[in-house]
Amino acid sequence: MFQPAEAWQPQFDPPLPPFRTYNLESWFEEFAAALELNGIWLQAFMFEVGLELRELSPGQLSLVEVEDAFVPLDLAQRKHEAATLLCHLLMYHRCLVSVTRLQELECRLLDLERPLCEGLSKFLANARSLTTFKLSAQSLKSEDGALILEGLRRNAAITTLSLNTIIVSAFLYPSSDAFTGYLSENRTVRTLIVKSYYPPNQADMRLVLRSLFRTAAIFELELVHLTLNEANSRLVAELIGENQSLRVLRMVDCALYEDGMPSPSRISPWLAALGTNGTLEKLTMDLRCFSLNECRSLFEALKSNASLKNITAERIRPEDEAQICRALRETGVRERFLLGRHHVVREPTVTLTECEELSQIKIDSSALCRPVWLRTALSLLPSGSHVTSLSLAVWRPSFNQDVCALIAQYIAATKVLRELRWILASITSRPADRVERVLMRALCVNNSIRKLFMTGLRFDETEVQMLVDKLQASRALCELAFYPDDYNSTIWLVQKLSPIVSSNYTLIDVKVYRHVVLRADLFSVDDVVRRNASLVSRAAHFVSGMAGTRLRYCAEAVELVHWNPGVVAKVQALASVDENEAVSRIEQSFKSFSNLDGFMCAAGVVKYRVICHVRDDGQKQLVDIDGDCWWHIRRFLNMCDIKD
């Protein structure tokens, strides 16, 4: 027996069960019947504890955490009920045979206690469908880690393994042989991810890196938030030279050579590795540890390496930006070089006029060498057609109406900016000259921005309404983060958006201060964002040829959201192509529906083409109509009209 806690309940049909005591199994039968009528019921229940069901790939539901979800501390009973509900859904619902088809599992906990470790060990040992396993914790005893590792060693299905350094350390002690042996001898793991949010144990990292020298199974290695000393930095370079199975190496937010002074031989192992490796295709690393001449040598090595398609630099030294860009052009590797983060502008005249390779830039009023250069940077922005992503941070006293006018002029005029992030200080101004109104007017006429992240300022109700109108009218603006300096702006935004957002098929991500708005309004917005994200995923899978048996299901999504920028980004990720190629593939897929055979095949009506038996009376049939007639029919016939 259990008693659901009283909390906000959205008004759906059928409604949530009333506040009373239930026999669990009979209550679950009632729930299962309601779920079949309206799946949003379960979403509402999970929403209470910061969880939601998302269709991350066509036809496959994932239970994921809502980012920045506000879950009150006094909801312990509600959390227990949500867990119980999910457990019984998996156990008793007649549509779910078992959880043996679970493909991805992520556990992020403060502590991994003994009972959970025992359960994980048994589950991992017997999981035949699990392909992705992510585990992170802030505390794990070595004896409990040994249990989990034993389950991993017996698993023959996992292809992607993600661990944080706390887990790695527990696996390595008291003896490192078990884990290093697992890494070097495994035949199934293709992607290994190691993360850390604290300075890692350098001895542990050395053991892990050395074990990877011998493996032939791992194709992709990702190191995240790691600080590596000189010995381990050299070891990574040697790994590239020795391991001939590695295709992708990403060092994300990793600091190399953090101990010791720069030495002339620092670049040598990297040059040697690129000279001997013939399999690595993608490399991500921080180049701040190398001098200008060392970077030039690296570019020459990149030029000579036929397999390495691109190198992504997390950061470069600001004082070397112009010379590095020049070296890229001179060595002929400009097309194979990417900058992974926003480059902070120090000298705007140099960055914005001489460095066309830097498409992501950050203008921070506190980082400019001279205060007057803020206006210089903003004045040069309109001529910087290479800038597709801009991060603005303008603090007091630098932010004023003149600076605001320059920002607004650029936003209104740009045709190439795809992403805008701003952190702007709130200032007092006359009602007729409000900086918020000036900026909002500029945003309303912009048609290129796809991702908008707004932090700071205080918007009144009229300005918030302008933003809502923009969101509803735009077919470009698909991601919004809205964090103003007052909560009223956020309340108005969600309140005005929730009644009309169901007609919006563009938004795929909305981030706000979740704890200040009505939960019913927020749920309405979240539900539409979730729907749109699913449609984008289905459309991208269709375009990439990965729709599988759900062809019509995904083709319908292409018809609905083929214009959404999110589809372009998703196709790029799935097919590993650039933006132009992704756009071309989407257009081709959508055009494939234009003729009769293409439409009927995508809709699942026929397998190859439409064929009609010849009529005795000679009357025209479906295959006899011309393209113009079919076009007129298609004006009233959509993919969603074709029923199973």
C-alpha cells in the first residue's frame, strides 16, 4: 500500500487518480488503462521529479533528466512514487515484455552503495542489448568497484563506456591488473570516455593510457576535464603513434603540460605520432601549450598526414592569433582546422580583420586591452562575415545606450550570425529609450539567428510579448535560453507562450528559471519542445538513411519539419557531413516526396512504384495523372493522412 503525495496535477483527460490510498497492483491496472488513452499522463507524473520520456531516436523512448529541473527537497515521497511507478510500468504493462532490450543506461549518483553495486554487477553480466553504459559517482569503495568491474568483464555487448575518474580509481585498487587487463583485452568497447571534475591522479591516468597501447578494439577515446602533467601529455602523443586502431581522439577542456616549464622538445612526440599514424581521423586538443613555431610545425605534420581529416583546437594563444591564422593559410590546412570554443577578442582590429578562420568569437568588455576597443569591436562586427557565433559580455560601466545601439544595429543587419549569446548589465534608462526595447526590436527583424542565449537586462511585458511573437513567427530560432535579471520577465514569457506554443514546430530547446513559473505552464512548453525534438530526430534519421522499419513515421517528420535548423545539425552529426551537404540531403529527401512513386513508397503504400491493372473501359487511373495534377492532389494530401 502507498499513498501518493499531494502536488500540482495538470488537468488532462483522463485525469490523475484522486488523492486516496491504493492497492498498488489494482492502482497500476487503472494507470495502465489511462496510459493507453493518453501517454501525457506519465510525462506529467515524471515531470514532478525532474524526469521526462524523450524519443531520442525513432520509436525508442528514453527516460532522461530535465536539465535545470527544480525538484523541491520535500518531495522524497513523490520521488519514491515515481520510481515505484516506473518499476511497475516496466514489470506489469502488457506492452512491455521485459527490460532486456535496454540499450543505454546512465547512472549519476553521489555514492554507489553495496546493494546497488551488487545489482549493477548482475545486470551488466547478463545484459545482452546494453550498448552504452555511463557511470559516475563522487564516492566508490574499491571492493564495491570490483563488483561492477566483474560485471563489465562478463559483458559482451557494451560498445560505449563512460566513467569518471572516481570510478576509474576504484577499479584500479588494490590491484590495477583487472581494469587495465579489461581495457587492453576487451573486444567489444569501441568508445571509451573518461571524465573528471577534480584534478585526477596522474598515476591512475598513466595506467589507463598505457593499457590502451595494446587494445585493437577502441576506435574512439574521449578525455574530458582532465589536467595532464608533462609525462602523461607525452604519453597521449605516444598513444597516437602506437595505437593503429584509434580513429577519434578528443581531449575536451583538457590542460596539457600543466607542470614544468616549456621545453623545445614538447612538440616532438606529437610530430612523430602524426608522422607514423595512418588511421586517426579526428583530433581535438588545446594548443595553448605550444608556441607559434610549434603550432606551425603541427600544421605541417597535419598537411602530410592523409588520414587526419581535421584537428579541432580548443584554444590558441590570443597573442598568436593572427600569425596562427596566417600559418593555416600558408600550410594549406585551413579547411581541416576548426576552433572548438569562442575565441576571446583582445585586439579587435586584428581578430576581426585578419583572422577569418575564427568563426566563433567572444567580446568581453573586461578582457579588452583598452576600454575604447569595445566600440571598435562592435563597429567592426558588420564587416566580419566570417563570424557565425558571437558571445557578448558587457559589464558596467561599459554598457550604455550608445553601446546598445551598436549591438542592435549589428543584430538587425547580420545575415550570417547563427548563434548569439549575451550577458548584458541592467541599466536605468528613460521609458522611451529602454535598451531592452532597442535590442528586442533588432531581434525581431533578424532572420539568421538559430540559437539565442540571453542573460541579464529587465524586460517589461511588452518586450516579452515581442519575444513571444518572434518565437512563434520564426522558422530559424530553434533554441532559447532566457535568464533576465528579474523573475517577472521569465514568468511573463512562459505564461504568454504556453497557450499558443502547440502550433510552434521550430523550438527544440527552451531554458528558463524553472522554479519561478507555474508548473502547468512550464509543462505545456516542455511538452511541445519534446515533441519538436522527436520530430527533428525522426526527420534526420530518414534523411541519413537510418529510419529502418519506421519509414513512414520518419517521412512524416520530414514533411513537418524539414526546414528546421535542428534537422540540419542532426543530419551533420548522424552522417558526419558539413552543413552544406546536410542541407542538400534534406532538400533531396523532401523532393523525393514530390512525385507519386516517391510519396507512396515513403508512406509505405507500395514498396517500389505504383502499378495499376489496366481497366477495360480505358478510364484514367492513378498512374495516368500528370505531375501538375499530382501536385494539386498533394496540396490536400499529407503523409500523416496515410493510416496503418
